[in-house]
Amino acid sequence: MNQFLFGTYPYIALTVLLIGSIARYERDPFTWKSSSSQLLRRKQLIVGSVLFHVGVLIIFGGHLVGLLTPVWIFDALGISHTAKQILAMTAGGIAGIMALVGGGMLLMRRLGDPRIAKNSSFADTGILILLLLQLVLGVSTIFVSMQHLDGEEMLKLMSWAQGIFYFDGNAASYIQDVSIVFKIHILLGLTIFLLFPFTRLVHMLSVPVRYVTPLRKGYQIVRSRRKAAK
């Protein structure tokens, strides 16, 4: 079961993420959006959204750099395993709390306002709840990591993540004896990847680069109603 969950399931989740996202973009491009409800309740959305998105982006970037950077690079830079773990705990903890507060505001807004609740799909609410659970698990790993600051468990997680991307058949064995909190955190993260193409999360892949470059074409024409009345 360990081999399936941490050696096979990652490839299933990543394959569905890749193929599902491409298929949705090609077949249903008009559903490729964040489905914003800003017009219904703007102030709470702005505060919660900024906290949530900034926190999640920091966490996501930290995971990419922390897990996929080869160990020898940290050694060459003189960053010890203990220092790396403390940095991950500090930055991840701050970003995690930011994202949790922001995500909690967004969930309360989505469930507490009848108009927004009526315009929310099951997938909209469900994926937000899963993200909040994942954030809670992520913050919980900090308390586990505080019990041993030698960085050994972090090395195991790095070896697993890099093993998956290098198609190492023994990748699952690297985290066989890590804390159950880390394992649940990984499994929920992979499940979010699996569900990614079928939710509003796809808008993360649409970086609006054209809006800040001269390459943008086809500006939207907006006419004032007041002008039209005259």
C-alpha cells in the first residue's frame, strides 16, 4: 500500500492534472476562469483573497524550491539541514497562517452570504475546504518538525519528491517511516492535484502576462450608460 500511495498515486495525480488541464482548455475554454463573485461582496473578498493567495503562493514556491532543489546545492551554499528546516518552519508557518486566515474569510463569505452561496457550485466550496484542510495539516507538520531539528525527515521528503520526478522506483520507500502527518499532507496534496483540472483552480495557470506587455491585443470596449443615454 505504501508503494501504491507514494510510488504510483503521484503519477496518476500528475497525469490527470496535465491531461485534464489541457483537455479542459481545448474543449471548454469558457469555463477556464476563477468565477469571481467580487460584485456580490467586494471588501471581504479583497482582504481574504490577498491573504489567501499571497500565503498560498509563498507556500507553493517554498515547497518547489525546498523539495526539488538537490541537496548538494544547499551544501555548496553552506546551508545546513537544520537551518533549512528552521527556515521552512518559519516562512511556512507565517505563510500558512496568512493563507488560513484569508481562506477562512473566503469560506465564511461563501457560506454566509445567501447570494454567494446560491452562485457557488459544489466544486467551488469543496475545493476551498480541501485547501483549508491541507493548510491545517501543513501548519501541523511544524509541531512535528520542532521535535527533531536535525533535518533528517526533511531529507527523506526531499528524496521522495525528487525520486518521483526522476522516476525512481524506490521513491516510496524513502518516506516509509516518516510521521503520519506528513503522509496525510502528501496524499491530500496529490488529491488536490488530481481534482485540479475540474475546479476553478485552473485559473492559476493563466498568468495575465499580456496585460503588462505591448503584445496585448483586442482591448475590451466599455461604454458608459450615462453617455449612451445622451
